[in-house]
Amino acid sequence: MAVQGYSPPREAQKIFNQLCSIAGDLQLPESVQDLRENVKFTSEHDHVYFPIPFKETETAAALKALEATVAVALLEQKKKHSSNRTNGVNGVNRVNGINGINGTSKLKPEITISMESATSFLFQAYQATVDGLGKLDAGVKAKLKDTDLLQAQSNPYRRMSANLYRTADPGAYYHIHGSLEASTTLRMLSLEPFRPNLTSHSEIVRTIETAVRKHTVAQLEELNLRYRQAGIPALTQEQFLATPQGKTLSSLPPWTIKCLDDTAPPAALPPPSSSKPRILEGVKVLELCRIIAGPTITRILAEYGATILKITSPSLSDVPFFQVDGNMGKRCADLDLKTPNGRKVFNHLLADADVLVDGYRPGALDKLGYGPTQLAELGKRREKGYVYVSEDCHGFEGEWKDRAGWQQIADCVTGLAWAQGRFMGADAPVVPPFPISDYGTGCMGAIAALTGLYWRAEKGGSWWGGVSLTQYDLLLMNQGEYDEDVMRELKGRMSEELKALRYHDSVDTISGTTLKWMRGSYPWLFAPGKHTEKWYSQGYRADIEVVKPAVEIEGVQMGFQRASRPNGSDEATWDGP
């Protein structure tokens, strides 16, 4: 039931207004302010859906609204440039309105954000299915391409090389993280990389935690630095904000947009080709990312009509199931950029690209010659700039800017996990359910890409956007926790199984338990076809079900143009199904 006096749509509107109030810091188009009044937040049930003390749905809905307003600003700009090309700058503007060729021009279409759709957006991988099977269902592995090359996901012992554990310091916890490789983190703790006879979850946790508890937090930090691993101490929000990194990030806007070089001339987007346009039609995007946040950026751009080509290395691991949802709307090809032929093909693709999204460890693509400043130089030579979006864990300023990380790492270091644990009644951190920070960061990245495209068309040059998981968490926590009445009502609805979750439970256990509870508590979120749609995927040779776009814009066509497929399914070309 809804809590009397609390309205999620009203809170989303408040957060949206706050974001609009820092439009200058975010380099947003000026016309975004004119579009604010046309944004409408709706909810069928006025529920708080996630068993989390922070306003996840409300924050995501506000970000989705901002995403949509920047997209509409880009559409208006396209129409203006198209009119100038057709009629001359001083000619009569005969550009058709958003409502159609014979309709009345409407410069401010209505933007609708459903709170239920925003909720679905934040756990969309857990609503996806392939041949009727979800991420946690038995038998789903047989439906997927095995890109877990090092068994960091499929092997239960190696899987727990990414989890929270107690340390030698009383009351202190550390989230080790073996990324998609596992062996280095396990050896760092003097553990064997493989234990084929160790299959019991409780025994696995006991084995790894015993090794972790031999070390203090300071010692674990030193080991992580030496072995270049992604682990992090679990801090409270107050502790994080007192660190040099916390102080640095809290002084910055939630994401960054800046001009890399203003030499290249303005590059207008292709004009609308129909009465119900796809805003990013004709825009070509190269994705070099793994897992969730980076692929979410490009998935969103695909919803607006962009052509996405995801490039992955055939020798790098990836989580197989996340591709079912994350690769929607994309072509997917393998290239090894460390080989002459791979670079040759990639350079050919790059010549026609508008946007590059980089989700790898900071500096990795720079070493290959494809970093932001290198692409800006290439943009000068081709006389058409690039929009470059970087996504990482710890941000792009401060002493941790080169440190690796993932969603659980951000949630632990910023204080989100400690707040979640206390909400659950534990005197210990608990990683929140679902990779929500990934999806929120992905939305911020999409806004950055849209903003960069706007300014590239308006002013020319190449533009860079930087988004990070920790900065999303800071934006979320800056909205404050729910008040006591909301939290009391939410806790009262939680199952005993959900309340029993603790720090040592895996992310799959936490998310699976939460998913089970949400299915029972909010059946309307899971009604067939309500927030999801079905496609036939040739890549999976099966029907797939994925979450629909969360944004509705009057007179604008939203949606995908192709079904998802596993990494490496296509040739490395822009054309094809």
C-alpha cells in the first residue's frame, strides 16, 4: 500500500527540478528549461517498490525526464538545422511540427515518465528472459553463449571472489573483487584459484572469509594496490565524504561535460525522415564496454534510434546473461585491438562514428590510441568531432580516479551498503539488491552523450562526458533517505526471508530473494507485456523478453530496431540486421 502523505511522482519532480537548477554545471542545452513544464511523472499505485532506504525509483525517474528533455532539445535543433538547409537561414521555416506533416507544429511535446517503468528500468536484467528462462533460472546457461571464459561467474567458489567479508579490524568489512578473472584476488589472499571439491556456499564463504580476516583493512588496501585489484573497504557515508576522494567528488556535479577541442566545424544530425521521428536516426555509436553501466548507455541511445556497434575482445570474459538485455538494439562484433588487423578494421569503423562509449579501466583505451584526446585530434583531421563518453567506478578526478571498480564496489565505498545493512536490521553492511547503480549511471551517460551531440551540432568540436558509479551513488544519497513512516511501512511488507539477508550473502542471493518478494508484492510490475516486450533473437535462436523504454515523448518514435544477440555475433560493419 502507498504511504499517506508521500508521493513518489512528486518526489521525482522535486529531484528533476534540482537537476535542472544546476543545468549550467551539467552543460545542458538552454532549451531544457523551457521543456520542464511539459514533463509529467505518473504512477498507477504510488508505491515505493525497492526494499532500499534511498529514493532509487524517484532519482531514476528524474534522470529519465532529464534524458528526455535533452533528447527533445536535440530534436528541435535538428529541425532548425534542417529548415536552414532547406530554406536558407533567412527563409520561411516550413519544417513540420513534431505532430506530423499536416499537423500543427508543437515545439514542446509532452514527456511522460511512469514510476513503474522507471522501476523496471532499474532491474531490467532480472526481468529479461531467453526462451522463457531468467537470469537465476536453472537451465538458462545452456541458452547462452559462454563468455565466462575464466569461470569467474559459473564456478561457485570463484564467484565468491567478489563479495563482502569481515576483516581483522573489529566491525570493519572489505569487499574483495576478482572482477571477471578471480584467480589474482584468490592468490592475493593465499588461496588456490580453483577448489573443485568446494561447492557448499557456507563452506566457500567460511574458506574465503578466514583468509580475508587474517588482514586488516590497511593491509588489504596495500594488497589491492600491489595486485591492481578492485577491492574496497565498506565505509559509511560520513567516512567516505571525509576521504580525499569523497571530498573531491562531492564538490563536483553528478557528471561532467566538456569540450575537448573546438576546431572541427559544427556537425548537425541528419534531418528527421518521418512525421514520427527517431531522434538519433543516422547517429553511429561504437561501444567498448562490458557488464552493465556502459552497455546501458548505448542501449538507451538505441532506444532513440542510434545505430550501435558493440566491439568486444574475443579473449576477454563477460557475463553471459547480461547480454540478453544489455545488447538490445545493437550489432555485436569481436575485434582484437591489439592486433594490426583488428586496429585496421576498427579505424575504418571509427572514420564513420559519431560517439564512442568507453567502459574499461581508466586509461586502457588511451594506451591503444583511442582515448578522448586522441579521438579529438582525429576529429580535427576529419573535420568532424567526436562525442566520447567515459564510464568508470570512482570518477575522473581525485586520488582514486585510476582505481578499478564495479557496482558493488561503489555501493560499499560510498556508504550505500552500510545504510542498506542498517535498514535491514543488521549492524553490518549489505550490498543493495540489483545492480541499480549501474543503471542509474548508464542513464547519466546517455544524458552526457545526448548533450555532447547537441553541442557538437551547435558549436562544433569534440566533446567528452564522464560518468561514474560513485557519483550516481552520491546523487542518490544527496536526496536523503525515506522518512520514518515510509520506511516503517516498507519494512512491514518485507518477507522474513528478505529481512534475513546479511553481508555474506552473494549478489545473486540478495537479488533473487528480492525479486521473489517483489513478484509476490507487486504483480502489476510483472504483468506480461506491461513493461516488457518480446522479440525473436536469431543470435539466441529463441524468443527473448526485455524491458521496454521507460521514456514516452509525444510524437516521437521510441524503441529498438533489432533484437539482442550474444557478443561477437556479427561482422564488424555498420550495416546488417
